[in-house]
Amino acid sequence: MQQQAIDLVTRYYATFNAGDMASFLELLTDDVAHDINQGKRETGKAAFAVFMQHMNRCYREALVDLCVMANADGTRAAAEFTVLGTYLTTDEGLPPASGQTYRLPAGAFFELRDGRVARISNYYNLPDWIAQVGG
């Protein structure tokens, strides 16, 4: 079960990096909970899809140096990685975008159910990101 959890989270990030949003979203439960960094919790695959459309419009990102860990029964996992990004379009409440690049350490915690992601909580240092893009 532990290896299946690691494989699921690894596939989650591989589909993200490939830009394959259809396959990416298929890895989620219909009632997925998404804890946005320094934001609120959103629930449901449809809300997550809207969030990803927004992110893909404002940012181009690739995740590298991925390290995935999981508990023995495969119900929880964690990932640490580095975000390599380009800020494409100004995001509301954030500094103006002009194609700035950034490199940001980040992490995520997962709850897994029935071979899918049931919760994802993302964490990164927003002040570090703002400093990198010139805010």
C-alpha cells in the first residue's frame, strides 16, 4: 500500500509537469479537499479544475527534485519539491507580472482514498516568492 501511494503522488506530479490536465484531474476524488497555501479550503473536483485554469493562466511551472513519502497503509503521503516557474499574468493582489522567473521550495500533504487523491494541502513561502518576482 505504501508503494502504491508513492506511485500515485508521483503520477500526480508527472501529469502536472506534462500539462495533462485531464489525466491530472482524473487522479482526484470527486470530493477532493484542496487547502490552498495561505488561503481557504476548496472542495470538489470542479473547484480544483477552476483553480488550475487560473494557475495555468497566471503561471507556467515545473516541479523538480521530487521526494515522495507515504505511511505504511497508503492513506497519507507527503511530497517535497522545487517549483521552477514563470509569472505570466498578474494575479490579483500580487505584484505585476512581466515574465519573471522564480525557484521556490515547496511541499504538499495528501490524503489518499481508493487509489485517488482525496486531499491536497500545498505549502510554500509566499514572501520568498514575492521577493523573487520583485514585489
